[in-house]
Amino acid sequence: MNAKSTQTDKEPTVRRGRPEIVDEFSHLPVSRQRKWQLRQMAKGGCRICGQTAISGGYCLKHLVHEREYSAERFGCKRENLNCKSRLMEKQMETQSARWEA
């Protein structure tokens, strides 16, 4: 008898841990974080936190953050007071004020 064992002598190994997600993003050559973002955007969620997206793949909180960040990054001096994120902010403030009163 040969002391070396061959590959066919071994029993199949059992996979442990979380099962692999198989969907349209599984085969893409991107990081797992980017795949998560793509899955969230496909479901209609925010690409950062997963809450319901309002516009551009962001929830209200991250839409406001992106607006402020991009204005600072590009050196904008003026503010567009009628942009979608500002109007949504005002609407949310008035709704919360109604509940408090």
C-alpha cells in the first residue's frame, strides 16, 4: 500500500459560513463594497446607508451631505435655494414641526 493519500480518497469538504449570494452582480470584477452599493441602488435604496433613496441614489441625509461636500469641493459661492434637496429639507422640517406642536 502506498502511504500517500490521493485526492480521490478524501471525503468532500463541507462549506461553512454564510452562503454565497448569486445575482446579477456576483460575476462583476469589483469589490464586495461596490457590489453592496449596486444591490442597494437596484432595490431603490441609498448607496451609503440602505434607506429609501429620494434622488440620485441617496437618502435625504446623504443627499444634503453630498450637496454640501460638492459645493465646498468646487468652490461654489452661491447656493441654489430651489434645488431638490433643499426643498425636501424644508418639507421634512415642516412635517416634523407639525408633529411637535
